[in-house]
Amino acid sequence: MERSFEELVAEAEAVSVAGWDFSWLDGRATEQRPSWGYQRLMGQRLARASAALDIQTGGGEVLAGAGALPPLMVATESWPPNVARATALLHPLGAVVVADEDEPPLPFGDAAFDLVTSRHPVTVWWAEIARVLRPGGVYLSQQVGPSSVFELVEYFLGPQPEEVRRARHPEDARRDAEAAGLEVVALRQETLRTEFFDIGAVVYFLRKVVWMVPGFTVEQYRERLRELDRQIRREGAFVAHTTRFLIEARKPVV
């Protein structure tokens, strides 16, 4: 039998959103992946590194699946439930998890790492990345680009001003990396299709990716959610588009 709006929403409200694993959405939502394959690239860089740092590791899922880790592997995370998840997942693999508030300075000495990685960082402290990289070291990151999933954002918040739509532009990342003294050796962006097949998937996504609709609660947006539920049932899916960019920057050898 087709499940009701209330059943789908109640289920999505009750499930844990700890960690950075989206497997709960399997069969309920799809997101096209960037062609460059970030985890594969990350694994290639880790295989060549002697000391690496993964910033804002979430629950450690991406790092854990990247392959063999270097002799010294450190990951940072700020949210306590994710710190616990990442510790349980990464410690058996030989990685140390450090609880860090994601505010400068990073709790490491100068030139401590030859590789720094980060997937979907909320904020990038470029001067700190440059400081902890050794000369010749590399920063590799996949980041959320401008206007990502804004079809969903604007469904709840209404049209956003141009400065909000343009935020997180890859050219701004290039500028900030270069201002910190890094050389950008690769910068790629792609727009990707995302589909939500039931209203529970929308609720789960907005609970997990909290910056999309800040302060989101089902109670506050219940009527808009009901309207969206009817639209999904009528059309089969709610379609949005994510933007992702890959940036790789190297610290020059002086």
C-alpha cells in the first residue's frame, strides 16, 4: 500500500542523521556523481603520502573507503556524534581522529603534512591549510558549488538574492587559495541531477544537510511539505541540480 504523508514524515524525523552516510536514501533519492571520482582520486594521493590530514571528515566514511592509509593519518571533526562515529571507524584503520572546532588555527604544527584533503567542507581556512602543508604538499578537495540544490532551497525559502546564489563559486576558491600562497593546479565544476522520490527523503536530506534550509523543522514547514508531497506523487519525483567542484592546490617549493 502507498504510504501516507504522515507515515513518511514521521519515519524521516525519527531516523538518525549522524555521520555522512546517505545510504538511508537508497531507493528514495538519487544524486548523479561527478565524473572525476573524488574518493578514487583521494585514494591515489593517500597512496603516495607519508603524512596526511582529512579535514571535516564527518563520520569518516569517505576516508575509510579510500584505500590504504599513509603511515601518519589524522582526521578532524567538530560535531561530537561524528567524532565518535569517525573514531570507531577510523581507529582500526590506523587513523587518529582529533576533535576540532573547525576554527583557526588547526591544532598542528607548521609543515606537518604532505597531503590535506576535505570533502564538502563547510568553511575552508586557506591560510591554515597552507601553513600545515609541507613545501610541495597538496590540498585536494571536492566542494559544494554555487546554487546547489537551489530548486529545493527556494521551494522553502523563496527566491534568493544573487549574492547568495553565487556563494561558493570555484573562482572565489581559486582566488583565496592563491592569496594564501598556494598554486591551483586543477579546478573543475559540474552540474548534476538530483531526484527525490518521496517526501521522507526530502525531510531526511534537510535534517542532515542543515545549511540548505537553516533551522528547518517539519512543524515549521508542514504545509509546504504537504504541497511538495502532492507534487512528488503527481510527477514521480522532485528534480533539483547539485553543483560540485574539484580543486587541487600545491604549496610551492621555495
